[in-house]
Amino acid sequence: MEIKKEKGLIIALDRMEPAVFFGYLGWLQTLKGNFAIKIGRPLEMVFAKNGLNHPLLHARDKLKDKLPIIYDGKIADIPFISAQIAEDAYEMGADAVIMHGFMGEDVVQEVISLGKPVILVVAMSNSGSTEYLDQVSKSLAWMCNGLEIEGIVLPATRPVVIEKIKELILPSTFIISPGIKAQGAQPGDAIRAGADYEVVGRAITGANDPKAAAEALYQQILES
Ligand code: O7M
């Protein structure tokens, strides 16, 4: 499914027991609004460890045409390998893949040549992002403008970075922003700074009622 450029919530399905994930696949189908899910290495590891099929395959079975499925491999390898990883993710049901840009335009171009949506990491939510990655964030944003990048990742923990980079990107590029609650930002912080989506993991997966937590966060996003 297409990831729209409008306010929404991306639920990060990180490390959790397979049975819990299967439960999520049930209630995720019933969400009303602009939601997406993100699956990456933590869940891949859990499923492999338990001898199960890749979580993307399970997500595709239950959620295809219900909400976008994003593969967060934070891909960063040579062009040949990066494109292979992305290709497998798309084949297993990913509607978009997340990759790094610091490897250079050749890698990004090779993944884009698969003809499917790509989201590029431009700055990250951890404080260490300022040591190296932030120093090339502007260049990464400019690179996106010359390529068919659908969306970029910017930190909710540093809204000023969202404001500054947003000025440099094409109006059609969506911004997804993690760092809410568990990492210190408040719901709505990133949206007010110009992000389209907030990405939330533990504040949902650690809640007593994850579905209610997701719906409440989504409401806060809409009101921001
Ligand atoms: O809400 P949390 O802190 O439990 O989870 C945040 C999720 O966002 C988790 O899946 C991280 O891998 C991801 N993330 C960050 O926390 N910071 C970043 O800078 C980038 C990401 C991310 O999703 O990158 C694509």
C-alpha cells in the first residue's frame, strides 16, 4: 500500500515474542486512520531464532491492502548487496524499505532502480547522530532531491533538525520521525516541526493496551 504524505503514525514492531506479534496482526487490521507498521532486524532475529518464516511474510498475509508495511533494514552495503536485500524485502511484502544514504549515491540509485518506494535516513534520534551523521545531513537531503526518494527519517528528539532539513527537501517528500516518549520527545513534537509521521515503538508495545496507546498517539498527532 502507498505511504501517503499526510499526518500519520508508524508503529515500530521491534523485538517481541512471535505470539505477541501474531496478536498484533489481528488488531492492526482494525485500526482506522493513517497508520503504517515498521519491521526490522530485531523482529527478524526473533523469528529466525524460533525457526519461523520472516515476519514480513506474516504481515503481508494479514495486512496487505490494510496498511503500509515498511522494512527497516537500514540498508548500508555495496550497491549489489543493498539491492538484493531490498528486493527480498519487497518480494516478501514490504511497501517501502529504509536505507542509509551515507554509503553514497551509487547504492541509493541501485535500490531505487528496483522501482519501489525508498525511505532514506538523513539524521537519527540518538545524541551520537551529531558526531558524524548530522554533519552530512544537508548533503543527504540534497541527494534525495535528485533521486526518487519518497521519504526521509529525521529525529523527533531534535525538532530543529526537522525544521532545517524540511526547508531543503522537495515538498512531495514525506518525513518520518522517531524518538517519541522512550527517547524523550513528546507526541506531536515532530509533527509540529514539520514531520508527516511519528514512529513509535515502546510507548505502544510496552503499554498495557497497545491498541489503545496507538489510537491515543494517533489522535495527538492529528491534533498537533
Ligand atoms: O519508540 P522507540 O524508541 O521504542 O522505537 C523507535 C523506533 O524507531 C525503533 O524501531 C528504532 O529503530 C527507530 N529509529 C529510531 O529510534 N531512531 C532513528 O533515528 C531512526 C529510527 C528508524 O526508524 O529509522 C528508520
